[in-house]
Amino acid sequence: MLVNLSRRSFRLKHGLLLVEGPQACRELLRFFPQAVRDVYLSTDAPSPALQVARMALEVTPWVHPVTRQVMKLFAPSAQGITATAELSLLPTDSLPAFEDLQESMWAVCARVQDPGNLGTIIRIADACGMDGILALAGCADTSSPKVIRSSAGSLFHLPVYSGASFGSLAQLSKKNGGYLVGLSGAAKMDLPVFTSSTSLATSPLFICLGNEAQGLSSEELALCNETISIPMWGQAESLNVATAAAIALHAIATARAR
């Protein structure tokens, strides 16, 4: 059964997440102890995993020792410890409710398809103090073990809504007096100019990141209130989407905090 949790259909059918590694398991235990089902500890687990296992024993009696070989079968990136948790801990709505939008900033992923990129953006958004993530239709599945692992536990720190269309987001933003900012290499306004503009103070603020290869589509860009670019001085044609997220989210969060 555990081996099959890498498959989305199986996760949905059984309502379970697979959480790998000491950091992600620690944050699961801290923020959603009630959702923990079982914890699996490798018999040769390193010290960080043993420390998390001690935490787990305060939450559940179901901490199971397994051999390294068995662990590799269902959680090859576990680093000595993995856990299963109830899928219901993730938001089921595709967009946040009105009351969650006041004085808020959101990172928006449009068709970010690599689970590693999506998980890293969730971690960056958490570090930059975003109020949540919107993983729109076409993004990697937020319940994927690789997304959870790449988020380093940040998936359990802030709400991550998934499945809405860009059009639905635009309607939500307009209805609530929000501002959609799209990152595009072709945009005339650059990030430093935007962070000094009055538009920065608009709330809710949605910072939109596009697909790894194509970026935001022309239709998505047309729905944005503003498009901005990240200035570059070298010969690189573009930035990885997670790198772009780190630069943009940090700059915008810093400017909003002034």
C-alpha cells in the first residue's frame, strides 16, 4: 500500500499523504499532529530522524521500525523517517474565502508542472511571509511526495489552494479590490520600479509565476493589472521559476514591510 502513495489516484482514494524526511515530518508533527497516521523509522536512522521519532511517540503509538531496504521501497528519499497523514489537512477549496484576503499577499503558480519547483516556491513563499499559495489548474499535484519534500515542511505552515483557473482568480481579485502582478521577461516595468510604486500597497496582492518553459500565457498576462520583469545584466536568457520567485517575493515582501 505505501508504495502506491506515489500515485495521485491512490492518495485520493485512501485519503493519505506520504511525508518523507526529518524536516517535513517534524513540521507535520508540530502543526498537524492530529492528522498523523503512522510513522516509519529506519533501523539505521541518523540522529535527526531519531529526534523526530521521539517527537512522534508523543503524538502516536504507531511508530514502526523498518529496515533500510524496506524504507527504500516506499520512501527512497526518507533520510531515515517517513510518515503517513490524512489528506484532509490540505485545503479542499480552489480559492481562499473572502475573509482570508484582507491585507494579504499571495504567491500564484500558473501551470508550474515540476513538483520540485512547486515545493521550492511554497518554501520560498513561507520564508517571505506570504499568506498562502494558489497552485492553479495545470500545476503539479500539491499532495505529491516530491512537492512535500521540496517544501521542507512549509506546506504545513501556510494554506495552499489548488485547482482554480486563472480567470477565476482574476474575478476573485477584482471582486475584492485586489491586484494581479504577473512576472514576464518582456514587461517594461522592472521589479525595483514596482517595489517603489503605490500599487505595491494594494491588498490583496497576487504575485503570479508562470510555466517553466512558456511563462505566463498571453491570456494570463492580459488578466493581470501589471506585469513586471526581473532585471538581468549577464547573458542568461531567463531564470528558473523558483529562482525568479525567490527574487520577486523577497523584494516585494521587503518593500511592503517598510
